[in-house]
Amino acid sequence: MIRIAPNLFLDETALEESFLRASGPGGQNVNKVETAVQLRLDLDRAALPPAIRARLEKLAGHRLTLSGQVIVTSQQHRTQDRNRAEALESMIRLIQRAAVAPIRRVPTRPTFSSKKERLETKARRSSTKQTRGRVRDHD
């Protein structure tokens, strides 16, 4: 079990990793060794609470497949171990972001004084603009 939050754990069996050839640094090694890591999280097997799962699906965006898997790929480093750790850390951060419930906004009404100030400002601006006009010749 991987600890995500104090009371949220992720079952390791829901994670599946595969390796592929990476682009980027590595010299000739990049052509023969599969150092990039692709980590897949099966949301059905992950047993996440419904609210967290819904937020995770929304946060995952293009990383979410039609079959309900979240895919995270890492190819930043030259070694498979470092890429594996990076991919796992990225997946954990994504789930941690989904675990935080958004704060519900309570709509407020403008105060009487703010309404009064707004109307006074409008009146001042209106009178300023009304005094403007075409300049006439006083012959």
C-alpha cells in the first residue's frame, strides 16, 4: 500500500509499469536501453472514494484513457530507476491534488455603502462627460 494522505492509501496492484525507449539524453545508450517508464493506474482497481476519483479524472485530462486508466510517463533521467521514482512521485502528486476538496465559494452581496459609492462615482463621471462637447466660436 502506498500512502497518499494521512487516511488515503493506494493499492500497489492497481499500478502497472512498462518500459520504453526514451528520447533525450543518453548518447548511444538511448537507442538500445528502455529507460523511459510509463506508469498506469487502473481507477477501477485503485478503490478511490468517488469524490476523489471524479476530481482525479478531471485533473488527469489527456492522461486519462477511455478504459479508465491514468498514464504518467517519465523519461527525464538516464536510468530506469530514477525515471520509475519520478513517475511514481508524479502519480502520487496528482492523486494528492485530487484528494484536496475545493473550497466552496459562498456568494456575498455588495454592502449598502459600496452601492452608494458606485452610484456617486457614476454620477460624477456622467456630469464630467456632459460638460464636454463641441467647442463653438464666440464671434
